[in-house]
Amino acid sequence: MNTPQLATPPNRPRSITHGTSSATLADVLERILDKGLVIAGDIKVKIVDIELLTIQIRLLICSVDKAREMGIDWWSSSPYLNPKLAAENPQAQALSARIERLEALQQTQPVLQPSAAPVQRDQLLS
């Protein structure tokens, strides 16, 4: 009973098969930013069937161009992210004016030096 043996030549290296469709991290990131990725989830905290807390998480990952294409551009109208709109914000103007008044008041008041002798409790009450 002779079984044929498959012989490989000793000086021939074994070949390694590679996949033809490999994706690098840059390719995956480009596809996600181009198409978009939505992650949605709800977190609920309950004790004895009484809901104490509900957190709804909605996350959209995409490029700025894709977001504008979908009609999302809240960052262009936000005074916190757009410096041009921040200057026009009445709350920011009021806050700036208040800071200026407080700084001016602080400069006009003399700096109080701590006294050498400690203040007694009786002196504070009288």
C-alpha cells in the first residue's frame, strides 16, 4: 500500500496568503466622517420600579460638511463658540461692564493692613 507523498522543494519558500480588502484606521475614519455614525442609548436608574433618573444619549459623529448637509450647524450661531456673536451678546456686555466697575472699585479702595494685635471676641460684639 503505497500512498503518494507530496513533496515540496526545500529551497522554495512557503507563500502567505493576504486578504485583498484591508482597511487602515485612516480609511475607517474617513468613511465614518463621510457617511456619519449615530450612537443612541438610554440609561435609566430605577429602585423598586420607581424611575429616579433617565439619561438619553444621542451622539452623531461626522464631518462638518456632512453635518451642514444634514442641516446641523449650531456652532455657527452659538455666542459661546463664535467670537463675532459673543461681542453682540447682551449678557457678555453686561458681564464685561460689571467686571470693569468692580476692578475700578477695587483700585479706589485702600488696601487694609492686618492689625498686629488679634481682635478679641468682645471687641467684635460691641
